[in-house]
Amino acid sequence: MLPGSIQITGEALSGAEIKDICDSLKENSVRLLSVRGCQLSDRDFGRVCRGVAECHALAQLNLNLGVVSNISRVKQLAEALNTNRSVHTLFLHGSPLTDTGLACLNPALSTHPSLVSLDLGDCMLGDEGLQLICGMLPPDGAKSGLKELTLSANPAVTSKGWARLAIAVAHSSQLRVLNLDYNPLGDQIAGMLAVAVASSRTLEVLDLEGTGLTNQSAQIFLDMVENYPTCLRVLILAENNISTELQQQISDLLSEGEEEEDKEGEARGSAGGREREKTTWVSQSNLSSHMVLVTSGLGDSLLAETEM
């Protein structure tokens, strides 16, 4: 039987329902488990965590909206992730982790062999938490790191924390999607991020919606995409004090860059002999990253449900 999904939102889970979830996890029949916003006892949360630890099929785990509500649950989740080897995507959006909770989770997160997408939006993080997250963005391919990171709505982070993140993003060898929406960043921090984007060899999507930016930031991003080659394909600037004209100019330039890449890819594909062999070899070497993108796409659909 192919692994399926369990998705429950905002319900008080009974002991019988918890048993069904745990049995499915032990049978490796669950690929996606979402209990976002659900109420369950500490004992039942521990049972679910033990099921997560034993499950080899689970790829996505959604514990958004306060399910991980205290340090005891954080420790139980950390123990589960220390044993689990299959989870690709973890959603903890809206959990009162704080830097203390993230410090408890960090060893399990940073050494997990499969984790590529992490949502820590609205988790009450500060500068110490950001420093830990930077360790999950390795500067080379020597170890696995995050490809998608969400840090929305963590207003306690200061310019020092964001500067550290910008440096890590600039040198990360794997990060493709970064969501920083609804943080009070302002133009100065946006300028740091623009430098990071210009330096990054992998970042394709940057979400800066509702981050207190003005035309000053937009002009910097416009100059960047107009004059320097980047991997960036999507830049979200909605809900800022930025003119529609500037936003459209940036969007148009990013679209042009993507069209040019598509044409170059087609030209390479139509080349003869050895060039075709070379292209095929490159595609095979990147097979795992394509698989990750498929998984991440599913994560995005889940994330869309969780936005408040």
C-alpha cells in the first residue's frame, strides 16, 4: 500500500484518534501527518512522537499553531527527530519555541539527514535562535542543509541577527527559498539581504512581504537584478511602501532572466553529439535536487493552509 496522509486541523484529539495515528505511523502508511492547531494531552503528544521516530515513510510533519506548546514537548520532538531519518519538511509555525526551545531542538535539526524544509515562523525567536539557524545553512556541500526556510513574524530578532543570516545566505550552498515576511526589517536590513542575494549561487525565491520597506530598498533590488546575474526568480514585495511601478519593473526583469535561461536550455538541448551527452549527465547529477523540489512543492501547499 502506498503511504497516504493524515490531515486534521483545530480539533481536540481523542485517545482513539491518537491510537489510529500511531498505528498508521508504525505501519509506515503515512507520508504526510498534519495536526495543526489540534489539542492533545502531553501523554498523547509523546505517543505521536514515538510513532514519528519509528516511521520510515513520513516525509512531512505539520505541528503548526501551538501543538508544540511547552519545553517538555520540544524535548520529545527532539528525541523523535534524533531517531527518525525520513522527514523532509517540518512545520512549527506559531509554536512558542523561543531561543531556548530551538537550542533544545537544534542538535536534532542540524544533524537530520533528510530535512530540507523548515518553517519556524512566529516562533518567538531572537538573535540566539538566528545564530543556530545559520548553522543549518552550510557554506559547502560537505553536509546537508536547508533548501527552504521560513522565519516569518519573528519581530524580536535585531539587525545583528539578520546580518548573521544574510552572511549565511550569501554563502549557503543549498538554500533556494527564504520567507522573511512580516518581520520589521526596514531598508537597512533589506540592503544587507540584497547583497546576500547577489552573492548567493542558489537562492531563487525571497519573500519580503510586509517588512517595512520603501522605494529605497526596491531601487537597490532593481539595480541588482538589472545589472548583476543572480539565481533569483521570485521577489515578493507586497504590503510595503513601494510603488507599483518599481515592483512591476523588478518582476519584469526577473521574468526576462527566466525566459533567457529557458532559451539557453533549449539551445543546449538541441546541440548535437557530445553536448547532448553532457546535458544528460548534468540532469542525472541533479536528480536528487529535483526530487526535493517536488517534496517542497507539497510543503508549500501545506504552508498555504497554515498562514494566518
